[in-house]
Amino acid sequence: MVIIVLIIMSQLHEKIFQALKILLNIEQNFIPLHEPSFDGKEWQYVKECLGTGWVSTAGKFVDEFELQLAQYTRSKYAIAVVNGTSALHICLKLAGVKPNDEVIIPALTFVATANAVSYCSAIPHFVDSEEKTLGLDPVKLEKYLEIIAEIDNNECFNKNTGRRIKAVVPVHTFGHPVDIDYIKEICNNFSVVLIEDAAESLGSFYKKRHTGLDGLMSALSFNGNKIISTGGGGAILTNDESLAKQARHLTTTAKIPHKWEYIHDELGYNYRMPNINAALGCAQLEQMTGILQCKRYLAKRYEKVFNEIQGVRFFTEPEFAKSNYWLNCILLDIPDLELRDKILKITNENGIMTRPTWTLLNQLPMYKDCPKMTLTTAEKLSARLINIPSSANL
């Protein structure tokens, strides 16, 4: 049996490459991991910005983009900003995260999640992920907090460090929703604020409701490689009118509206999205239905092909969710860094862009001393997971 498994695994990198080569019908020198498609009114709307001169942070497209985002996600308020990291920074700040607080985040996520915590002079506290969603593991989180947390005056503290644990930030990894109901219950029980990093999950739904609506606030991203792109951009979602007003004020350099005076009443941030970027966003949002259909069609084709190859499987959405399948990925049956890297090498050398998941954040030099739980699943996923081309136009 061991010999058979070794033979299968030794040939797996070639089988995966051939499957991708046939499935993607390579006719070009390079297939990127995820590229934007501008097949709508992007040129028309951008030209309107150029023609009218409204290219900066004021203009009709900013207002329209925010309105369309709120309507699509069914959030009461959407505030458009320059990127997803700035969106998450403001979410954390308005949630009351202070210097030296701890904020619980998965170790398996893009570095921006931890960076936004650091912008608040707070400390990322890394927890494990689950294979079912690739996101934060609520079962492990609950058991972990039962050991390390204590509640004092309706606030949560880490018994080991003495620091306040202010917030939990689950990430909807690669667009796949986490079990947010369970995580929300944990946050309520331990008196911590829930902030959603929904940067990758525009168009994803948890139990028929859009991601990003269960926390106090959430952050979206419209970077060049996201499900829709504004070039660079992000947004804050919230159902709280007061928080929405504060977010809009802070991201506009905390400037008090006036026809000519420059009066700023607190430390603010130059985070508002420019009109020319919002113009792209409006055109992209008009195409969301078609983009998501193409993404799901591609995912179904991947699933069919990889189900026929021993030693690997295509990752599919959890049963309680409908994912946008932002970045498709395959999982090796067993953790094997050597095999993973063989697959990455053969595909990238032959014009098919693939990549491993992010380096676990606790392994990065600036975060290596941060508190963490045992990260067994995240470490195994890191040695098993490979992202494969995911553009809607494929």
C-alpha cells in the first residue's frame, strides 16, 4: 500500500499540469492567476470622469458606487476607500481597538489583516483554521478562549499576557464564507467585537445573506485581482448609522464640511476612493451576475477534472454557503512541501501561474513573537494548498 501511494504521489505533479493544460486550452504564453475583465461600460464611465474633470475623491461615481454596493450586499451603509487594508484599519479603530490590545485573526491569511491590526498599535493574536472553510476554526477558537480568556467588567482579557482581547477578525478565505453564526456566538459569549475581513468575498453568501453583514463592521477589497476591480480600492460595510458617519468623516481627513474653510476636528485619514476608481467599480458591479456565473462554471469544471485524479482534490464551498470562488485551489491529500513545489515549478515554467497559500503570519519576522495557539491545521494546509488560475474570462 505504501509503495502504491508513493508511486501515485510521485507522478502527481505531471498529472496536475496535464489536467490544467488541457482544461485551460492554452493558446497564450501565460495564464495569470486572476486578471480583471473590463467588458462593460468601464471606458465610458472613465471617459466621463476625464471629460468632466471629476477624477479625485469627489464626484457622482463615488456616491453611485457606494449606493450600488449597499444595495447589492443589502448593507445599510457602504463607504468607499482606497483599499481593503485601509477599510479594515478604520473598522478596527471604530470598534475601539486601542494600543496594546490583542486582536484575534487567523494565521492563514494575507498579511494585510495583521497589518491593519498593527496600524492601531495593537497586537495580532494568531489562531488556527479549519479545512472545511479554510477560515478561522470556531471549535478550536472556543476551546482556546475557554483556557486563556477571563471576563472582567464585560471585557475580555488574556490571562497569559494581561492584555485586553478586543476583537476577532475572521477572514472569508479565497471567497469561501466561514461559519459566521458560530463565531458570532463565541464573540458574544466572550465580550469581544466581531469585525469581518470580507476583502475576498464580494458575491459570497452565508445562509443566503451576504458576507460582511454579521459583524459590527466589515472590509471589502477591489484590488486588481479581486472579484471586481477598481484598480485599487476597498469599502467599509456597516448597518450602524453612527459608525457609517464616523467612517466617512475619518476617511475624509476628518474635515468638517465647509465651502472654503479647512477645519479638521480630529486625526483623520486620506482614505477616500477617487471618482475615477469608483467609475470602474460601477461598471464592474453592473456585470456581477455574469462574473459569478463564469466563476462557478469554471469551478465546476475544475471539480470534475480533479475528482478523477488520485492524491488531490478541488476545494469546494461549505454546505452552508454560496461562494464567489474568487481564487480556486486544489488540496493535496497529504502535506508534502516537496511535491507542492514540484507542481508550482512545472506549472509556472510552462505558462500557467499557480502559487502556494500565503506564508503563515506567525512565521513572518515582524509577527514571529505575537501570541498564538497551536496551528496544526494551518501548517498542514500550507503544505497542501495550491491556487490555480481563476479569472472569470477563462
